[in-house]
Amino acid sequence: MSIGKLYRLSDDQFVAYVNYRLFHHDVATNWWGELTLIDNVHLNEDDRFMIELEDKRKSQCHLKKRVNRAVSGFPVRWIYHITGTSQIE
């Protein structure tokens, strides 16, 4: 997984560092993937976000909780399904 940054789109506020994995077709404009937050931060799923990828490219996205990854002795980690709402530029 790669490491990126997540920003809230409404105010460009930094939200968290994330581990992500993206899937897309080079010809298509849409993309999707999954991410986990590195730090334990609460996200409002109704918000829109901007993800900054490891190579500094950015794209708008929407998140949806998928699975709760509970590991004994560690804080709860959610896996989010991420859907791109703009091209990665």
C-alpha cells in the first residue's frame, strides 16, 4: 500500500495520512480503491475529500466505510472504499 494525504474538500483542511490502494484503467476517467487511516481520526462520510497520492497527484473522492478491522490491543481501524469523483491530476 502507498501513503497519501486526505483533505476535506469544503475547506482544504488536512484530515489524515492514509494507506491506500487504487484501481483504475489508463483510458477511463473513473477510479476506485480502498484506504485506511494511519491515525485514529473520525470521518464524516457525507463530506467530500481530496486525496494527495504519494507522487503528489491529487483527485477528489468520496469515502464509504466497508469493514471494521479490530486487532487485539490496537484501536479500531476502518477500511474505506474510495471512489474518485474527478481525474487524478
